[in-house]
Amino acid sequence: MHCTRKLTDAVTWVGGSDRRLVLFENLFPIPRGVAYNSYLIMDEKTALMDTVDRSISRQFLENVTHELGGRGLDYLVVDHMEPDHCANIEELMLRFPSMKLVGNEKTFALIRQFYGLPLEGRCVVVKDGDALALGRHTLRFFFTPMVHWPEVMMAYEESEKILFSADAFGSFGALNGNLFEDELDFERDWLADARRYYGNIVGKYGPQVAAALNRLAPLDIRLLCPLHGPVWRRSLQRLLDYYSRWCRYEPDERAVAVFYGSMYGNTENAADILANGLAQAGVKNIAVYDVSSTHVSVLIGEIFRCSHLVLAAPTYNNGVYPAMLGLLHDMKALDLQNRTVGLVQNGSWAPASGRQMQALLDEMKDMRMLQPVVTLRSALDEASMGQLMALKDTLAAQLLSDEHTKRYKNLIDILC
């Protein structure tokens, strides 16, 4: 049975959710599932905006068939060629023999690579800025390469001012009836997943996201329709503000997260004592993570959130503890930058993790290193406790200074 929802009189959501999938892209845990969005425009010509993953093909095809109401499908617009959005291209071509595929040259190259489909006479190749008239509705195409694949484009429907944004502005998480962002508590229930989605899926391409935001800035957008997550209609600027920060690698919060790896609990003990000292100094909303038991995608999401980081790891095989090394490699691969970082190393006879973590961080942009580097030899002692408290004092001074400055500015605003 169909399960659809109207966005406007002419535009309907025909997607669905997968709550069974454990790992998105076979990499990222999604305990809340994931939504695959697709949208159908009904006019003199009918146009379907992308398809969905094969896991929900049955629901999707029932939705499309119902909403067409016996009409044919004139166009399938392929904004993004990742298989979780194009798994139903072949089935739609079979069901609607006169249907045309709309995409750019790179789109069709990828269709041939993935599916080897016969495309002769079925393609409408568009260029950046081209328009496709459907009747009262007109789609204008904006190429946004590497957000986050090279063929990606967005489609702006000019009459109802709807932006179909491909993977941009999406989120992990299944849709539970509430389709629009004003029907749910985004900050409470969706922000962490949206940030984790951005950081791990799109985060490497900050300059390309910034370029896309600049291109979209002149548009009057009334509805923003991504391929994952909620549809935005009331508070678009809130989401755009988040993306503006994330693409410049600016943290969401002046906050500290402590990431530690620990074999026998001694490095963990140092992390706990540091967090406890920060709390007693007045620092709020401290986060502490065991890098061995927390998925790296969660850690990356937190690094996008926090301005200050502490990395604490033992030496392992004359190098960095493997779980911490994996986090550092992910940070570098995603081009993470512009953070303040403190280091804690541990080594019973030849501590080396601090120096090697420092070398990896030096390869990243605008990473401001705090002193001292705390060195444990097996476990905390009086000397290393002194170093740890010095690091605590430096962190607290920066974070509390930021908080005092914020409070002062707020007071000035009230008085003025």
C-alpha cells in the first residue's frame, strides 16, 4: 500500500525509510535508520526527482504508481548517481518505455558504468543553468560538483521555489511520519545525526560546499528537499547557518571533547581526572570518548561540534595506539582543521605517541597546539599530574574566557 505525502498541490514525497540497515555505506552505524527521499512533480509533464535504495524499492514503486494515477512518467531527473538514489532506474525504464532520463554528461557516464543500460533515445543532457519546462513548473539546474560526487547537480523549481538539493542538507535517521522540520525537534533529535552525516559524508569538501552555498544564495527557497532526512519549509536559514559553519570548519560550540585510548585504564584515568578538573574549574558540557568503543564517525561528528580537543593515547609498537591512529587518519582524510588541541601520551619505557600525534596534526591546517604535552610513564605520578593540571588550566582559561566574553556581549546587547 502506498505511503506518500503532499508537499504542495503538485509535488509529492514518494520516498521511504529503512530501519533495518545497520551500516550506511557499510561503514557508518545508523541506529535510527535512514530515509531515502524522492519527489514527484505532476504537471503537463510528470517528473520524478531521483529514486531510492533497492531496500525500499517495493514501497517506492507503489508510491509512484499511486501518485501517477494511471498517467505515464515523462522524466526521471537524476541529480545524484550514488546507488542508494538510483537503484530503480532500470525498473522505471522498463515500466515507462517513453520516460526520458535527465542528467548531465557525468551522470550518464556513471549510469553506463554502474548498470550498462541502453540509453539511446532516452537521455536529456543538461548543462549548468539549463531549464526543463514541465508546464506551470520549470526546473533550473545548478551543477554542484563534489558535494559530494563529481556529477551532482541541484534542481530549483522556479514557480513554487523548491530546491531539490541531492545529498546536501541531508541527515541520517528514518522519518517517523513527521516529514517537515517544523514537525520535529531538530536540535534535540536530528542535529547530531545531521552533523555526523555532513562530517563523514561531505565534510572533506568544504570549499565545494561553500561554492554551492554562494551559488544558491540569490535563490528564493521556500522548500528545501534533500535526498535524506527532513524537508525544510519554515526555518531554512537555521540549516544554512549550520552548513556555513561546517564548510568553513568552524565549530558549532566553544566546548571541549576528550578522546582517549587506553589498554589497562591508566590513560583513561588521566582523561577522567582532566575532565573532572575542567568541570571543577567551571567548564560545562564536557564530552569524553573511548576511541576503542566509540565508532569513528561519532568522533568525527563531535570534532565538527567542539572547538577544543584533547587526544590521549598510549604508545603501541613504537607508534600511536591503533584506534587513535585511525581517528587521526580520518581527520586528515576529511581535511579537518581549525581546532585547538591538547595531547596526552603514555609510554612505559619509550613514550612516542605524543610526538607522532603532533606530526600528524601538523599536516592539518590551523591546528593550534596547547602546551604542555602531558607524558605518563605507565601511570600518573606527581610530575605528570602537574603537567595534566597545567593543561587543564590552559583549557579552562580559554574556554571560560570565551564564555565570559559571550556573557559580556549579551549584557551589552541587553543594555543597548
